[in-house]
Amino acid sequence: MNNPFDWELFIRDKSKKLFHYVLKLVYSAEDAEDIVQNSLIALLKNTHKLDQSHYERWLYRVAYNKSMNLLKRNKSILKKTDDIVLNYNTFTLDEYVNEDDIKRNMIRKCFTKLKEKHALALELQFYQKKSYKEIADIMGITSSAVDSLLVRAKKEMKNIMQEKEMKNIMQEKE
Amino acid sequence: MICYNNRKGFTMKCNKVKNRLNAYLDNEVSLQVKERIERHILTCHECQSELHKLKALNNQLNIIFNENLNEQRLCELIDKSRFLPKPKSKAANFAITAVSMCIAVIFGAYISNATFKQVAIENNNSVSLNTELEESYYDYNSLYAFLEEVDE
């Protein structure tokens, strides 16, 4: 007989990691909470279609797609927040500028522009501190593929960051 | 270019080192490769600058997101997960499909049989009508023949 799957442990363990992943794609913590909850519900509904080893991968993919949908829906709102962030940059008083916040927004913008697998690989390796083998198990690829995937992801990340910096410099000149 | 600048063995090519730098920073290479990369970096300025760039990028990405997940919602979800319906096994699914197929085939056969019977009855009726007509036709024939005989 197979042991019954321990849902409580699974949800408690994965939801926090998923939440921090979604936080890099979505601007507010409440939206991230909603997405985590909805994707977990989607998993609970579709358990009969999936294998146990694919649960985590499936969860990350659903969360990514849901957050992309939310961003598309809120594009007009996003533009406004962008303006606010840019205004922060031009402030002269140091009190109003939190450098970490600017960095976080930067990372969010980069993560939303990355491909899904690149974002997931970076998240697992960088923020969850997992080894290449664990990442390979979750994503369903070999560990050497994870290596090359991470190299490509970092290259893309670098390019996007440089583009953003160039844009910021151009705007400051104007 | 391969440089034999060390007694223990040759150092790696620049291309190979550049490909492995990321894994080297993540401590995911074997000890042998690690030694080779370190030996190469001591001599090669290009790879040194590449390594510094990668380290700078890693520092840029290293930010902690402070927000925490609200646990109340999780408890609701955990409660829901307790009442999950048990997933059906593959054998059960196969049995269900097989039984439904059988039922469909039997039902189809029954319906087709009934309709064929009706068609056959209609056909029989028409055949009998034809035969009656033919019979009457022959009757007339014989009648004409009889009349002709009478005329003669």
C-alpha cells in the first residue's frame, strides 16, 4: 500500500518558498498571497492528473503564469508605479530613498522579462540555495543542463540590467 | 592556448574556464577542476575580470525580501486538503471505460436491429404490393388472351 501524501507538510514547506518566488514577479505582497493560494487550490483540484514528483514543478509554473496574467491585467497601474519609483530616484533627500527598495524593483522588472525556466532556475539556485542536483530533480532536467541554463539566465539578467541602466541615464539627461 | 606553467598538470583553456566560472562560484565543480580554474585565474587577466563581473552580479541579486506569508490562509487550505477525494487508480479508470464501451456497443446494436426490422417490414410490404400488381398484370394478360381466343 502507498503511504498517503502528507499535504499539511507539503503546503507548509512549499508555500513560503512559492510566496518569495512570486514576490519577485508581482509588486504587492497581497497579490502574491492571492496567487499562492490560487495555485495551491489549482493543485489540490488537479491531483488526480499529476504524478507526485511533478507537484512542485507544476506549482511553480502555475504561479508564474498566474502572476504574468495579473501583470497583463494591471498594466496601466504598473506604469503609474513605475513613475513613482522614477520620481524617487530624482529625490535629493536621502530619507526618501531606500536603496534596497530600488534594487528590489529592479530585480522584479528583470524577473518579469526573463523566460519562465530561467527565472525558476535563478530563484531555486540563488534564493533557495539549492544544489544543482536538487534543481535538476525539480525541473526534470540533468544537472549539466542546469549549469548551462544558469549561465544563460545570468547573461540575460545582465543584458536586461544594462538596458535598464541605459534607459535611466537617458531619462536623467532629458 | 594551453599553458604548461605548473608542475602538477596543464591549466584549462580560457573558453572552458569561462563556461565553468558560474559553477565554480556556486561550489559545484569537482576538486580537480577547482584547482585548475584557480591556477588559470592567477595567470589570466581576462578570466579574472569575468569572475569579478559575475561576483558583482551576484551581489546585485543578493537582496532579501522581507515580507512574510499570512498563515491564516494556509490553515484554510490545509483544512481543504483533508477532504480531498481519493484519486482513482488506473485499473478503475480502465474498467469504467471498458464497461461504458460495452454498454454503448450493445445499445447501438439494439437500436440498429430495431430500425433494420422496420425497414425490412416496409420492404416486405412494398414487395408484396409489387407482386400483387404483377399478378393483376398477368391476369389482364390472360384475360386479353382469352378474349382474343374468343374473337378467333
